Amino acid sequence: MIETRLLYYFLHVAREQNITNAARVLHITQPTLSRQMALLEEDLGVSLFVKGSRPLTLTNEGLLLRRRAEEILELMDKAEGELSSQEEQIEGTLSIGCGELASVKFLTQWIFGFSQKYPRVVFDVYTATADQIKRRMDQGLTDMGLLLEPVDIESYEYVRMPVKERWAALMPSGAPLAGRDHVTAGDLAQIPVIMPSRQKVHDEVANWFGSYYNTLHLAGISNLSTNAALMVHAGLGYALIVEGALPFLDSTDICLVPLEPELSATSVLAWKRKQPFSPAAGRFLEYIKCLLSMKRE
């Protein structure tokens, strides 16, 4: 079994790309750190560093270990924080993954309200696609995730967010289509388009294009709307995104025009079924369920 200390040392060497610099950061001697890395390689039976490389470079095995070591140490830090928190005080870190969605506005309002009651809870918000967030939830690195549908949530519990995510075309404000109330698939058929990268969402947008999709000028793919907006600003093409993804959009440079016929989706706040929660995460779920039940009434 690999000692946690060795993983910690290894990550410092990988980040510094230099044994001497890493030893200085760790406050140990360079020969000691070199022996520890040699011991780690011996225990694993693989070479973690490319011999003779300057700066120090990881082998494929080293890259894999770095990724897993970061996950392991992050998970251990999270577990220690949860176990050390006292339920009567409700403190600790609550990790939430979310995409760039209109429903994030509701989520942040809930976080604010909860923070007024439990100021010692820290919210760690991780932004990514639904597939990446689900992966982190499965690994125990993220407590719950705000996911844009369609998404496979068979092994999750969830609450549906009370907002509709409407798709639109993001384009330069001076573009010929910018003054329209809406744009159609035919309008976009001859224009370079930047599509969402997540496959299920990509397929939904492709279906909206219908037969036009076969001749679509695909200029790029992006998993986050902010990056897609920069691509639009650079003149690469028009991006297909949900309207709420850019809440502080400066319409002097780029603007959003809704799709016609309307393409919309819902989002869910999901968590692993039968997952043991920290006091902070459990209390937060109780809080939002209560808010949603009052809203329905």
C-alpha cells in the first residue's frame, strides 16, 4: 500500500518539475526526497519520471499517478473536514458542481440564504459539464451537481430546478441576424457554428437543426459557454448556448438571439442515491427541499 506521504511528496515533485525545488518547498533535504521517489517507483514497479529530462518530466505512468494522487488527497481532505465538523455548529465545506446555466441564479440565492443561517459552511463551487460533474460525484469528490438535461440520473436522487433553460444563438452585435427576434435553422445553415461538446446536448441541438445539420459549417466545439463567447468575439462563428449561461453579457460586442422553434431544457440538482452526507450537505438539502415545497404551495 502506498503511503499518503509519498503521494504528497510525488505531487510536489511533479508540480515543481525539479527535485531540489520540491525538497525546498517540503522542507526536507534533496537526497531524502530523491530516495523517497526511488522508493515509490520501486513499490509500484514502474518509472514515474523520464530519466535525464530537464525540467523533470513525467512518464505516462507518472501522469496517471499524478491524476489519481490528486483525487486521493482531495478526497482525504474532504473526509477529514467532514469528520472534524460538529453537527450542532453545522460547519465544513459543501462541494457543488454546476454548468453555466440560468438555474445557477436560483442555486446562488439558495446558497446565500443558507449561509445566513449557517455562516461557518463554505461552498466549493466547481464549474464543468454534466458528465464531468457526475464523474466527480461518483468519485465522492463533489456532494451534489446541477446538471442540464438530458442526462442519465438513474442512480441519483434529484430535485428539478424551477427554471427553463432556453437555447439561443450567440453572435456579434453587428451581425445581420442580431436584430432579429429569433433565428431559424435555415438562418444558421450557411454560417460557421460553434456547437456544445457534451454529446447528449450536442445531439439535442443537432436534432433541432434537422436536415440542415448535414450541411452545417461546424467552426468549433466548446464545453463552456464563456469560452464559446470568446470564440464568437474573435470572429470564429456563432455559438449555440443556453441563455442563462452568460448573465453579465455585454451586448455592445455580442448578443443572444433565441432559436425558433424554441429549443429548451430543464436542469436538476442531483446527488448519489444512498450517499452518506456531511451534516452541512444534509442540512442544505433539507433547506432547498423546504424552499421548493413552499414554492409549490
